[in-house]
Amino acid sequence: MTGVPQAVAETFVLFGVAHWFVFAAIGGTTAFLSWLLRRVAWRGDDRLWRPAICWSLAAILVVGAAVAEFQRVAEGTWSIQESLPLHLCDIAILVTAAALIGAGLNAGPRTIWHRLYELSWVWALGGTSQAVLTPDLSVNFPNAECVRYFLLHGTIVVSALVMTFGLRMRPQPGTPLRVWLVTLALAVVIMLVNWATGANYMYLRGPPAHPSLFDYFGPWPWSLLSLAVAGTVLILACYAPFWLLDRWRQHSAWCHGRGTQDPARHA
């Protein structure tokens, strides 16, 4: 006996030891898989490793999501108001799994697989990462629900980062507009589902029960405007590094071209 009340011991502690362990696991897994994929690509033997890693991550996402649904049904906790896979992270699981399948096939940048990767990159970094930082959890490790939550959300983030840094995939020009339109269309559909069922999927009717960024969006329905603005900023922020890299490369190429055409300037 530790003298700590059971209700307190079982409550997830934000930025506690277990939470920092999750951050370390996500960072370490991302670094190792990215290093491994780059190494095997450099050696020219990634035809086996690439699909093996990508499809294994996809399997974790699909199987983990399916097990979660079956377990809720078995426990009698499944409900139409809370258990449909209509939160953005739930949809990101399916999108990321599909993107990983395409990445394992080494699909090109103009394929539907790559468009799914673009969605995964933005939703993982702009949305799922927030769910990892401020989890909507009332249970702690080693509770199965807590393990499942971080396994799925963490794998989404790891997968998006590994596809980007390990496989050197990147969002193509036009990504912000495409992702914004898809996200808006999803929000409209899910808002209708919320209205019909009394649910709060994607937290379009108010913030989650536990502290999160949504708490600063103001009262509903004005919170929807704040959510749209924040979502737009996050989408642009996720694409900004690639936009800046493109501008830098164009500037370098232009400067190099001028130097090549007019060598006397450097004499």
C-alpha cells in the first residue's frame, strides 16, 4: 500500500513520468526507423525493408483500431455518441494506414497514395500531436484504454515523421489548400452527424472533458470560428518548412546561375 487513493493513482497525470515516457518512445522509434530506412536505401536493399516497415506500421493502426472497437462492444461501453470513428484522429488512423501502404509500394508524388500522405502529415503534426500532448484520458498506465490510446496516436505521429524523414517524402505544392478543403468537408459532414446523434465528434460542439487547446476557443458557436482559424494556421505551419526549403533552393539556383553566366563578377 502506498497510501495514495486508488482514484488518484489511476488518473492520468499530464506531463507526469508516464507521459514523458510516451514522448521518449515516440521520438526514439521515429529516430530509429528513419535511420534504418535511410541506411537500407543507401545500401540499395530497401525493396524488402521499406514495405516491411511501412506495412507493419499500417497493421498496428488497423488492428489496434479494430481491437478497440471490438473491446468496447464486448465491455458494453460502445455508443453511437462516443464510439464511431469520427474524431479527426480516428480518420487519421485510416488515412495514415493507407498512406503507409502506398509508401511501401514506393508510389509517386502525383498518386492518390501521396495525397493521403499529405493529409497524414498535416493531421498528425497539427492534430494528433495535440492529442498526445493533452490526452483526453481519465485512466493511467497500465490500463488497456491508456495503452491503446497512446499506441494508436503515437503510431500516427511516428508514421508521418518516418515517411517524411525516413523515406524522404514531402507534401507537394498545393497541399495547404487540398488539406483545408478536405478537412472542411469532413467537418461539415461530422457536424451533421453530431446534430443527428447528439455527439461531439471532432469536438465541434465544445471542448473535450480534459484540458486542451480547445479550452481557449471561446463559447460555442464562436468556438467554431476559432477552430477554423487555428486549423488554418496549423495547416500552413505544417507546410511552411517545405515552402521555405523550396524558396531557399530557388534562390540558391538563381544565385548559382548568375555566377555561372557572369564569372567576371567573381574575378
